[in-house]
Amino acid sequence: MVPSDFHDFFLAAAGVHGALLGLLFVAISVSEWQGRFRGSYILAGLGLLGLADTLFTSLVALVPDARAGQNLALLAAGFGGLTVYLIWGSRKLSERRQFERIRFVGVMLLIGLVIQVSSSIALAATPGGAQAARFLAFSLLIVDICAIVAAWFLLIEPRASAKGST
């Protein structure tokens, strides 16, 4: 169970991540690169995974359940598996720059998810542990930064490709 001191944090995080997830979805839907770059789809997937993970983690942390730590660990492990799948799918990209960006964002996202799994296991072992909840909040920050970096790469990708073709 997550300490009650963190209730407001996870409530605010759920609201912010829901809004950011919606904005990223709209940005992906109307972006210039749609249909042109295979690697951009993978970057978009990593960004969406990161924001979806932080949204669902915040929502699960709000549920007053003694097994919240176990549920959070399973959730982070599932998102970690999806992240590995996306990174693995990018290995055949022809453009090296895209692969390096995907690998960078994906590995950083995996680091955040590993911290999230370990803090969730610690939270399951000591329900109401403030230290584990702090590490969980820290892992959300890492995953957020990864999602923002993925969105940034999506923003600059069409411009970088246009410069290279002229």
C-alpha cells in the first residue's frame, strides 16, 4: 500500500499523464512523418508506453490495496517487456541515427522500469514504506523524461530528414 502522504502526488501525476498521453496521441496522428519513417513509429510507441506506464502506475498507486506493490511490479514488468519488444523490432532499421535514438530512449526507459519494479517489490515487502514510494516517484520521473525525449526526437525527425535530402 502506498503511504497516504503520496496520495496527492499520484493524483496529480495521473491527471498530468492522462493529458500528456492525449496530447502525444494527437501529435502522432497529425505529424508530418506519418507513413515515412519506420523508426518514428517505434519512437512513438516508446513515448506512448512511457506515458501510459506513468498514468497506470499513478492510478494503481491510488487504489487503497495491500497488494498495490505486487500489482505495480507486474505492471512495470509488462511495460518493460513491451519496451524490449520495440527495441528488438528496431534492430533492422536501415538508418543508424534512428536506431541509436531508439536504443537510447529504450534503454533509459528500461532503467526507469527496472527502478519501478524494484521499488514496487520493496513497497510490497513493506506496505506503507515511504522510501519505496519515493523511489517509485523517482522512477516515474525517469520514465517521463524518456517519453519527452522520444516526443522530442519525433518532433525533430522530419526536419533532420528534410535537411539531409536537400
